[in-house]
Amino acid sequence: MSEKPTLPVLAEFPFRTRDKLRYGDTDRQGHVNNAVFATFFETARVDMLMAGGVDLMGEGGAFVLARLVIDFVQEINWPGEVEIGTRITSVGRSSLRLDHAVFDQGVCAARGESVVVLTDTATRKSKPFSDSARAWLEARLRA
């Protein structure tokens, strides 16, 4: 018999952000719709990428989402607010792998992983991180 995986706790995530639950986020069952969880992860990902005090994209750079995986743990009901934790798990030449978790009243309701790629807006191809961006990202890798 396999053991139930241990759920993450908010303290494990160095980057945290909040999102308000909106009535329009709910579905016919009265809970927050599964598609909204991708938006929660997007909010957290963008907050982390833009709040570092360092220009991670550089001139002509933009991040694109290359992968998103979500594991749903329990439902969330409106009204309220969620807290989303994010941590960097790997840094590639031009990509980042991130872990996320959504917490409702301190309890993990979903967890996931995303991969974002830094691209050049003119060529639409991947572009390597600058030395300063790489240093900032690697200093924040999950221990």
C-alpha cells in the first residue's frame, strides 16, 4: 500500500503572494473552479519574477509559460482569500522550474509545477539569462 504524499506547508516557500477569491471564480458546485488555480499560479509566478529588484528579462525579453502541472488536493469555497507559495527548483540556460502551492486558511488546497522560458521578443526564440539574473535566481534555488 502506498503512503499518501506529504503536503507542503507555506513556510517552505520563500515567495508568497495573496489572491482574493471572486464570486465569478466559482462553478456550479459552489467551489472555486479548477481553471482558476492556473490563475493563482500565474499571479504568484509573475509577482516573484517582477519583485526581485533585478531585471530578470533584460531588454527585449519576455517570459513564456512552457509547462504547467496542477495537483488538486481539496476544494476551496468563496468568499475568502488564498495564499500562494512559490519556490525556484532549478535554473537552466534560459528556463526556470518553479514549485507552487495554494493555501486556503493555511491548508494546502493544490500544488503544482511550472516551467517558464525567457524569450527574445524579436526572434521569439529562447534567450539566456544575464549573469546578474542567473546569480539572483541561483541564490534562491530551493535548498
